[in-house]
Amino acid sequence: MELFEQNSWLVAIIIGIAAGWIAEQVTGRRHGILTNLIVGLLGALLGWWLSENVLGIPIEGWLGSLVAATGGAVILLFIFGLIRRR
């Protein structure tokens, strides 16, 4: 766990890219790695907030972070799709 604490920014980037890619696959969209990173990182913030504050579920470990980030990224892509259709 010490490796994650020392390189937390690197772990956040890796989780963000992975979450953005998974969300891209779930929603059937095609973006580049930079968009996946941005969507994944913003999704992580949204997923953390929803999990902790709305659902009352604490996020623990990298797997919990990946699940929350992916969930948030899917929600962001869904909302973006709704806005773009109008």
C-alpha cells in the first residue's frame, strides 16, 4: 500500500484511464486516451461523491476506486449524450 501512497497521482491517472475506457466500452462510444483520462478522473469525483454522500458506501482500495470511477464515468457519458442530442 505504500507504493500507492507515494505515487498516488500515478495511480489516480491509471485508474482514471481504466475507468474512462471501461465507461467507453459500456456506452459504446469511441474516444481517445486523453478523453478517457478526463472522463475517468471526473467520473471518479462524481462516483466518490455519490458513493460516500448519497449511498453512504465508503470507498476502499484501488478496486473500490475503479468501480466508483467507472460508475461516475458512465453517468457522465450518459448525461453528455443526453445534452448532445438536444
